[in-house]
Amino acid sequence: MPEVSIKQALAGQPAENAQVTVKGWVRTRRDSKGGFSFITLNDGSCFDSIQVVAPGELPNYQSEVLRLTTGASVIATGKLVRSQGKGQAYEIQADQIQAVGFVDDPDTYPIQPKQHTFEYLREVAHLRPRTNTFGAVTRVRHTLSMAIHRFFHENGFYWIHTPIITCSDCEGAGAMFRVSTLDLANLPRTPEGKIDWSQDFFAREASLTVSGQLNVEAYCLAMSKVYTFGPTFRAEWSFTPRHLAEFWMIEPEVAFADLAADAALAESFLKYIFRAVLDERQDDMAFFAQRIDKDCIQRLESFVDSSFERMDYTDAIAALEKSGKNFEFPVKWGMDLQSEHERWLTEEYVKRPVVVMNYPKEIKAFYMRLNDDGKTVAAMDVLAPGIGEIIGGSQREDRLDVLDQRMAECGLNPANYQWYRDLRRYGSVPHAGFGLGFERTIMYVTGMQNVRDVIPFPRTPKHAEF
RNA sequence: UCCGCAGUAGCUCAAUGGUAGAGCAGCCGGCUGUUAACCGGCGGGUUGUAGGUUCGAGUCCUACCUGCGGAGCCA
């Protein structure tokens, strides 16, 4: 007898009137005094649950079926039939219900068939995937992941597994988590009284990565088109709906590419993965549109149908100055664009995604290629309506002398970047790439308002309970 | 780290300084196919913690804890 997912059963597979077995968790049980019960089962395979009709003649009807509560696990076998009721096309007329796991103390089972606050559900992060919202987020997250890998694979990119543990403070970006096996209660000291890292596991200070970019550049300058997609760690002391201490980042890098090619890649990439969600997760997106953010589907559709505007930073500043808007942060050439400025540019000025390019070098990282004007670097931000910055990228500085000069300006010691400098000594080429925060992308797609609700087990300051 | 808002039943929320309540969930009963069903009943509380003001504090004051939002920082 075929064992099917609830997704298959709801689609009438393998066939109407076929004998099938489904396995899942009870969402609700409704009893009819016609002497039978309706059990709604969900197994995560799709948004919808299937209705199992349990007749009172089942041998374990009184002893087990009537004791099933929300959250119990069940294996149900029976005939897949067209439903007499209105809520679903197919249901299962059960001739066998196996109660696999009951809920211990149903009175306090944390997930009830009702609306819970997201704040509460974070406290039961191990059970929240049993809710509609987190099931839908989980499937969308998976679909985006697969689409990302598929896009790069189909376009000749190699997935590079850059290291999680690093010894280089790559961009000087953000506070880092130390990786050490030293005995904290008895730290080895140098004669000067400083901690003697030479006795640590890696014989030097080591940390969790804040970006795979520098490592992936090395593979770019051999494999031509590469990307990383993995976890990243920032020990920043920040409490906001957009920050995590552990998050996932996508960073492609392309050899023989300039900033314009980088922007073109970002555009086709974003459109591809959003198209995939629209095509493959219609059930979940309909839920998000209904319950979370009514505009989320339309936002994606208009995104994939728009051509991105390209705009120089200098022109963006000029437009902002002429906007007549009274911004909280006054606009001036040389400043970094604040969130309010980004939103105005993309939502009101051009009304579609916009790539802002060539920022002042003072507000950007040392590895970005210095433009001929000597004042700006070949950096870009992709701004999208409804969110602001979604991608940041740049053409990298491929000239060793200019790189050294920029590192000096940024107060970095070239001795710490020997292998990175080597890439400019041995067959250097123009290359470019960008970074995309995966969780923020999921927020944009689903309309979810808090980054802690789009990753299974969020890590934030003082929080790593699960 | 700074600023603001909040904390009452398992969950979502009420309660003018004057007897702590409702809905949902749970349990019991009713209802001939229900759709987060419906109807009736029952149990459920150290009002975040510690002090203070007051005849009297869930309510006012102080400190702390926790959560959320904003700023900074960023993805």
C-alpha cells in the first residue's frame, strides 16, 4: 500500500480510491456524534493539512482516537476519496489509525490551534515549525536555497566551502567570536604579561568568519566564477529586527568582471530566485499574502518584471538634494546613504529597484577598486522598494600598489594580508562580486518583520537556548 | 551601549487606588459530515522579582530581570 506525503494525497495521488498511508501530526480533532471524528494531519510537505475521517468502528476509536490532541503523531491508512465537505478536494477514509505519540499533558502543550505571538513562539523554537507560519517560512527558505544553488550551477559557478574558522579579520568588519581551546581560568602569558596565543590550538588568535569574501576571491582567481553560501558570525551587541549573531550569506565572485557586470549579475540572480518562489511556493505565498503582508506577492511580481535603474552615487545625492524632502539626516556628498534616503530613491524617485554605484572611498572597504577620479570606489548597492539595501557589492582592487595604499589609509597592516596580496602579484585580473544576506532576503520575500523568525534557531546577544 | 513601550491563568487580553475576569486551550457532557466547528458545565492565579507609599496596590514610586521597538552598527 503506497505511503504518500500529504502533498501527494491532497493532489489525488496515486489515484482516487487508492489505499494510502499518511504520517503526520494532528492539527485539530473534531468529533461528530454521528460516531466518528475528523482528524486534520500535517506533515510539512505542503501548506495544507489533510482531513482523515476516523469511523467509530475502529477498534481503538474509544481508547486512542478520542484521546488524540493537537500535536499528537499519527499514522493513518485508508482510502483516498473525494471529500464530501467543502474545505478540501480529497480526504482519507481511515480503516486504521495508529497513535504513534500522544501529547503529554495536552493542557500545557505550547502550540495550540490559535494565533500565537511571534515573541512567544521564539520561546518554543523547537515546536514552532508545527505552526502554519513557520512551516511556510521553512519551505520558502528551502526553495530560496535551492534556487540560489541552481542559479549559480546553471551559470557555471562553483560553490566554494570557505572556512568557518579564520585567522584574518577580513574587512575589519564587525566584532568577531574568538575560537580558542585555552583554559580561560589559567591563560598562558608572554613575558610582557599578554595572552600567549602561540600556545592556543591554532598557535594564533582565531575567530569565526565574518565573511567568506577574501577566501572566495582566491578561488575566483583560478575557477573564474565562484560563490559561497554559508553561515557567518558577528559578535555585535545589537538588538534589532534585522540583526543576528549567526546568519547566512551568499557571496558570488567573478573573474574578468567589472562593476557593470556585477550589477547585471545581481539583477538576474535576484529575479531568478524570486521567480522560483513565485512558481514553486504558491501555497505558502498565498498564506503570507493573507496573514503576514498583503503586498508580498505583488512586490515580487513587480520586482521580477522591472528592469533595474543604474545611478551614480553622485547623481543620487543630487536627486536627494533636489527632492525637497525634509530628511532626518541631511544629504551631503560624502555621507553614507541612510535608510530613509535609500527608501526614497527606490520607492518614490525611480519606483523600482535601483543600483547605486561609485561611492566615496571614505565610506567603503579597503578592497574596493579605486576609480580614476581618486575619490570614489567601484562599489554598488542594490536598493529595492519596501526594504532598501538588499545587496552590497564591488569591483575589487586588483592593483597591488593601489591596494597597499588603500590598506595604509585604512590603518591595516599588509603583513596580515600576505596571501590576499599574493592574488594581486600572480596573475591578477579585474574581478567583482557582491554579498547578500540570506535572512533579509527571506524577510523581503515573505514580509516577515523579524529576522529571528526566518531562521530556525536564532542566535542573538544573550540568546542561544536551542 | 543609549532612548522608549510592555510584563495579569497554558496562550491572547480585560480590570477608576477598593471582592482578579473573559475568550481560546484542557477536562466532562450535548450535537448525524465537521472545516482553527458549535452549545452547556468544570478546574485553572504568589498579577516578572525585591523594596517603598497607602487604611487598602495588578494599578502609584524606586531598583533589578525579561521581552519588544527605535538609535548606533551592519547583512
